[in-house]
Amino acid sequence: MDFRLTEEQEFLRRSVREFAESEIRPHVMHYDEAQEFPRELVRRAAEQGYYGVLFPEELGGAGLGYVEYVIVVEELSRVDGSIGISAAAHNSLCTNHVFACGSDAQRRAYVPKLASGEWIGAWSLTEPTAGSDAGGTKTSAKPAPGGGWVLNGSKTFTTHGSVADLTIVFAVTDPGKGQKGISAFALEKGTPGFRPGKKENKMGLRASDTAEVIMEDCAVPAEAMVGGRGEGFVDAMKILDGGRISIAALALGMARGAYEAALAYSKERHQFGKPISEFQAIQHMLAEMATRLDAASLLVYRAAAMKDAGEKTTLESSMAKLYASEIGVWVADRALQIFGGYGYVKDFPVEKYYRDMKLCTIGEGTSEIQRLVIAREILKAV
């Protein structure tokens, strides 16, 4: 690709790749089959700075930018998307929401614990009846007689929902105001009335913990509100601009892993007396896979570089997320086809890439929502 990384960024890529190959790859299928959230592995990844990439050193982070963050998520996901999405949700959603929207006291209290990996973070927006329509949130937060708030409701599809130490939850504080009536709250593990619900049994990304979170007369102090009253929805949309870069990087990494596996296999697998890589049908698939991967990479790194430059990236983040996730599904499908029957069994890696990849076209805004966002942004410019 034309996007040039610095020597430091190339060194980071090599170091994350080495970590992923040595610490993650030997255990990928065990984590997947057991649906086990690998807390000890996450601790080791956090020691490398991967769970605090975007945050300043004075708050315990690595003090790096979005380009470095994309490198980390891409390289982790190249080996296991479950670890990639864990790092992504922790960094760009939960911790970033506290850092970008919280008070100084909240930043000092939470960001060091999250950036170090001592705490795991979750960000809970989706509800059973409010998925793409996040403005349709039903979870309520009512003023408590003695001050503070009482939350009631449930959330679904929350990454780290059953393992998080801190969860950012969105609730309606001002009924009748629609999107302007939604506020965000920081809920600590163990808060009375706050608990995880059903842990989902998923098709893919099975080592990534995904669960409901439930609030039943959950009383929190006024200081638990993150950002201004009624500003939760607007803040969430800003956070999702970065979050969509995360999912694009996740898709790019998994697609690259699937492509590399198929490329290597095509040189090893012999049919009719020669490697299948010598057949034009296979060559054409590999050529198309490589081309689409490079195009996706350019979109993803463009969005990250713009984010680092302080530019608005709503359009670019959605383009990167849409294209990377959809070509990721296509690349995983072509990789499995190149493996043939062996691609359909768990002895080889591509069936897992195939299962894992689909989430990228759904999470943090479906492909359909991304097209709406892109259309809205380009029509503004006319």
C-alpha cells in the first residue's frame, strides 16, 4: 500500500505480530471451543500496552495514536479476531468514552485501571428493541429522592458484558426528548442492582465475551453520569466514529489472516501433479483477494491518519468499516474455497475466519447503516 508507516510503527507491527504468533496462535482453537475469555492472555497483552494504546502516559496509557491502534487491532485479529475485538471494544469504546467525555475525576479514577488492563471495560448501547435505532433506548434513569439516579432496563450484545469491571451504559433521563433525552453512566462491577445476564452462544468470535447486562433498581450517585445530561447519544455517535475504525481494522486483520493461510496452502496443496497455485482459477482468486485487501487497508489507514490529525472522520470511518467488513467476508469465503473440503473442518484455520468475519458487517453499525451514513455525508457536500 502507498500509506507509509514510520520505522517506529513498523517496529510496533513486528512486535505485535510476534506476540500474537507466540502467545495467541497456539491456543486459538482451545479458546474458541471452550468459549473462554482468556483473562490471563489479556493481562499479558495489556502489559504490552495494547489495552491502553490511545491514552496518555500520565494516565497509564501508551500515548500513541489511531494509526498505531489500527496496527495493534489488525495484527491481533490476523491471528484471532476474538482478541482483536476485545482490545478494540476496551480501547475505543469504554475507555475512550471515559477519556473523551468524562470529568477529570472520572478520567483519573478509571483510565489508569483500564489502560493497564487491571480493569476490563464494556460499552453498552444496544437493547433488544434498539439496535440500529439506538435513539429508541428504553432503559430508564430516574432521579433518586436523595440525589443520584436509579436505572432500570437491560442491554444486549455487550462485549465483555459478563467480565467487565466498568461498563458505560446509556439510559433515558429525559423522556419525550428522543435522542436528546439519553445520558451515559459509568457502572462499576458489584454495584447493587447491576449484573450480567445471559452470555451469548455465538457463531464466531467465541472467546470474546458477549452478554446481556441488567439494571434492576440500580442506584448510582450523580457523579456516575459521564458527560452532560442528555448528551449521551451525541457522545455515543462521536465515539462510534473511532469505533468503526476499530471494526474496520478487525476485519482487515482477519481477512489478511485468511488470505495468508490460503496463499500458503495453495503452494502446498498438489492436484493433477502440481501445486494448485499454478492453476489460473486459483491465481485469479488470490489476485482479487490481494487487491481488495490493499484497497481496504488504504481506507482504514486513511481514516486513522485523519483521526490523528484531529479531523472529523464520520464519512471516512463509515467507508472504511463498510468496505473492510464486506471484503473481509468475501476474502474469508474465497480462502475457504481454495482450501476446498479441508477448509470446512476445524483442523485448518479458515473455517474460523469464515465464522468470525460476519460480525464485522453487523457490529457498531450494520452495513446498511454505514451506507445511510455515507449517503448523508456525501449529500451534505453537494
